[in-house]
Amino acid sequence: MPEETIKQLKKHSLLICREKQEAGQDYCDNDLVVCNESGMPANSSNLRRIFRNITKKAGNPRIRFHDMRHTHATLLLLQGVNPKIVSERLGHTDVRITIDTYSHLLPSMQKETAQNFGKMLFDDSTSDNGTPTEKPKEKIKNGPRLLLKGMSITSLN
């Protein structure tokens, strides 16, 4: 989890501890992260209403609470995170569920992967915008005629 999320969860935990103390014996400790002042599960309609208000104040378009899950997965996949990792974060039992759900992202990812692979094999020491890179890349000779064996690259010549 990002450090910011951990900070907010610790802060929220302190709030729950205060609510437990204030409620005393009336507090029903179900060990929940999202609960009301008495420890019972939060009402889902209240959560949706609060979420709508927060997104509206932030100037974001109206989305469903569950859409954050899809946004999370989409952003990770677009960053090139391995679908297996995304699948585990989402709690999918099989990576195929993730791939089937987010397959609409794969064509653009395939194109980008092919372009990056081509750059690795054939590009000179310039960046995407044509400016020289700080550290020149070692150009791979006979790029298309490579044989990968374990971690070593050997030419077929």
C-alpha cells in the first residue's frame, strides 16, 4: 500500500479508538474499518452519499463507488504492471478474470510494447522526443537475429 494510505488508515484507527472509548459498553466491536460510531457496519446509502459529496467537491465527474476499483486496475495495467499482480490486488481467483475484464486495454498496450521492444533493439541513443539521452544505450547488432538463453543474449552469427 502507498505510504499515504497507511497514514490515513492509522489516523482512521485513532478515530475508531476514540469512538470505542466514548461509546463504552454500547460499542459493538466487530473489528471493522468502515463502521458507524457504535461499531456496526456503516449504512451503504450513507457511504454512497458521502462519496458523491466528496467527488462533487473535488470537481470530479459522478462515478459509482465501485468504479474506483476499475480505475485502480486500469491505471495499473496502463503503467505496465503485470496482469498477475493486478489480479492479486483485485482478489481475482484467476488472472484470466482480470485479462477478460480489462482486455479492451490490451490492444494499445500491445502496440506500446511492440514499440518499446523495437526501440530497445534498433534505436540509437535518443529519447522519445529526439534529444540525446544522458547515458548512451549500447546498440544491439543484428537485433532481429538474437537468441535469448536464460539471462544471456548471443548472436546467431
